[in-house]
Amino acid sequence: MRAVLTVVGKDKTGIIAKVSGFLAERKVNILDISQTILQDYFAMIMLVDLSGASESLSTLAEECSEMGKKIGMSIHVQHEEIFNAMHNV
Amino acid sequence: MFNTNEVLETINMVEKEHLDIRTVTMGISLMPCIAGTAEETAQKVYDEICKRAENIVKVTQDLSREYGIPIVNKRVSITPASLICAPFASKSILIGKALDRAAKQVGVDFLGGYSALVHKGMADYEREFIKSIPETLSMTDRLCSSVNVGSSKSGINMDAVALMGKIVKETAEKTADKGGYGCAKLVVFCNAVEDNPFMAGAFHGVGESGTVINVGVSGPGVVQHAIEAIPDADLSDLAEMIKRTAFKITRAGQLIAREAAKRLNAEFGIVDLSLAPTPARGDSVAAILEEMGLESVGTHGTTACLAMLNDAVKKGGVMASSRVGGLSGAFIPVSEDIGMIEAAERGSLCIDKLEAMTAVCSVGLDMIAVPGDTSAATISAIIADEAAIGMINNKTTAVRVIPAPGKKVGDEVNFGGLLGRAPIMPVHGESAEKFIKRGGLIPAPIHSNKN
């Protein structure tokens, strides 16, 4: 199963390192990354594969949200289908 | 890979604009539960609901986390209870209590369908059942009731309208300690729909299958923000923007509905895209109308704005899902919408204007508190007016008024939570008693005769 992970917040060093390390520990595979700075705000979107992951999507979503709070970023993990459904005709 | 803006747009909709799945409602047919006695039936009804809806809370929590969209309410709707209670209508309250217990056991916030469909005529058992509504609502917490008194096909059953005026009054009196709260759980319909997921008017129609998942999506805040983004657009562009937004919201609802149905071993029924406000700021239908260019909702132009909004929402919804149903449009409950509350307090929104608005929106006079001394005949007359609008315009209309005991114009009644607070609105003082006393049937309009 694939999910979209988004990280939004004030830009600083080490965000990608922190997030990707966190995912590696949980055997979540990163398929694609895009990152931009939008009006001083860091916005990163990752497409990740959970098929080998040690956690379920809902647990991962909660853990990432918690981890995000610790580093002052807002992190969401959502099933990719929600974006397909909402933005493709 | 996904477009960054699209991904962030979805997240913003949830985080800042109150996009949510307002309700996942499981419709359950209780026909197989009718047994020889009321006691036996009550037990079977309880068991059936507990079995079918056992996992509804867990499944919706999982879905909410996985898709990152809040699911606010979990609900159950059932076969109109007047049918289940028919052989022992005088003991309907027993079934009502069992339904309430079942709702609490499975953890849903409301259970709808303590209902009767009497739009053409009223059998003795239905009359008996309807008379049980006030007491049942006063003795239960999560049960919702509705009565359909008219339809475009059959006309308006004015005997039922007369009876419902009295039932609404009695319900208010029996729940006087909570400001007439029972009336917030009682809807009188014309053209009631069988697959509505929203409360208090949800029931599981007899034309539906065994177990169905219907989902209600909301997002007045999302629409408001979309309009804010194009402040100088003309109305065609505005309609287009609303349509696009409605499309996205409905798609999210459809995804959740399909997945919920799969996990709960039920059929996917419909998605109901209704802009359903909550008392929270930023989650208001009135705010959308004001964003369109009205100084206050209720002023001249309100009906036109609402007509455009309702239609654009429906068009976006229909494009997004082939299973659009329920009420799908814009709701205008007064107590549940901060913009409506404020407009009513200012005096810019009155019942007469709300009545006009109901001719073009998806429901009717909803969550309106009126003085406690409003007569049963006046409430019946309000119901008759609404039913007439529904009947002639081939649309659903509803009345959910609260004649708040002991309250008068200038007072307020507070229900808390999603039901909000309602300023007492004035009603006309002149009597309609003679009209209501006549009874009989207002015949169906000529344009309903399509066969």
C-alpha cells in the first residue's frame, strides 16, 4: 500500500534526515520525494510504500504526527487514494 | 507523483477549512425482527443492531486516521419503526427504548428511524405510534424521529399535519427541563428521502437493501474559502468554483463510503454532499452567502444566492459520484450555524425569509426556536406551508421547530454541541386554527400526474 507523507513547517536543517531516518527504522520505503519552499515555509511531499513496513498506516500516521510535533513540523501520512480521488476526474 | 499544490490543498481543507465527513450512517433493515410480542421484537431489534453495527466506531476511526480526514459522527438508521411496531403499536415505546440501548451499546451518537410515513393516509397503528413519539423522545437520549406528512405524488395529509402540531408541542413540554430538546430530534417531512444519512431525519427506506452505508460529507468552510480566493469573480465563475469544490469534497466522501461499506460488510449506498454547518466559526453556510456579497444573511438577495449555491453544489456532487443521494445541497439550520444565529439576533433573518429560502435549498425550516406559547395549530400551519413548498417544487422540505417552553422572543435556548443555540424567533400571531381543523388531504398537484 502506498501513502503520501507531507511535512510542512518553518524551514531548518535536518528535516529530511530526521524524517527519512524515522521511516527507515519502520521499514517504510521512500518511492519519490519533492521539496519546495513556499513563502518561507518548507513543504515536502513523499510517496512511500508500506508493503514491508513494521507498522500499519494508521499507527504510522499517529507516530509521524507525534514526531512532527517534537521537531516543530506538521506531518501527515495519508493513503494515496484520497489525493487521486479528490484531484483527478 | 502528486502535485504539491493539490496535496497541500487537501491538507488545508481539513486543517483550516473544516472539511470533514460529517457522518457515516449505517442503514439497517429491521423487517426480519418483527416477532409475536413487543418484548420479543425489542430484543431482536437490539441484537440485530448490535450485530450489524458492532464495528462501525472502530472502522470509522481507522479510516479517519488512514485517509487523514475527520469522520465526525457515526450513526445508524433503521426501517421506519411504525412498521416494526405495527402489531403492538401501543407498546412502541418498548421498541424505542431498545433502539436507544442499542445505539449506546455500539457507540453511535444518534439512531434515526423512529419514524412513520403517513403522507397519504394514517392507519390506526400509525396514529398510535405517532402518539408515542413525545414520551419516547423524552425517555431516550440518542433516538431520532421523523414523520412524512406529504409528497408530490400523494398530496399533503392534513390530518397528519394537524396531529404533528400537537406532537411537536407535547414533545417540547415533555422535555421542558432541557429547553424542549426533544423537538431537536423530531422532523416533519414532505417528500422524505429513504437514504438520507443526516439526522434527525434519517431512516432506512423499505426500498433499500439489508445493510447499507450512506455517507454525508460537509464543508461550508471549504466553499467559503474557495469563494474568498476570487473576490471579484462574476456569478458564473463563482458557480464554477463552487462546483469544482463540491466535486472534490464529494470524491473524498465516496472513497470513505466505499471503503467503510467494504469493511463493514454492507452495501455502498449513497454519498450525500450537503453543506451542513456547525456552530463553529468558519463552518457556516450563512458565511458563504455573505461572502457572495450580502451584508447579512436574510436580506434581499439571500434566496438568489442560496439557489445558486445549492444548484452548484449538486452539480459538482453529481459529477463526482454516480451514487449521489440523500438531500445533497445546502442546509440552513438556524441554531447550528453561527452566521444564522447572529443574523436572527440582529433581526435580519426572520421565519418568513427562511421559508422562502427553503424553496431553493435542500431541506426546510430547521432548528428554529419559537415562543413556548406558540399554539399547536400555528405549528401545524408552519408545517403545512413547508409541505406545500416541497409538494409543489418536487423537493424535500422539513420542519424542525422547537416551541421552547417558557421562552419568548428575545430569549435564547441552548442545546450545546452540534445542535448549538437558537434565539427565539417571532411567529405570526394571527390564528390558522380553522384551516388546520378542516383536516383531509390537500390533493397532489397536476404536474405530479406523469403516468
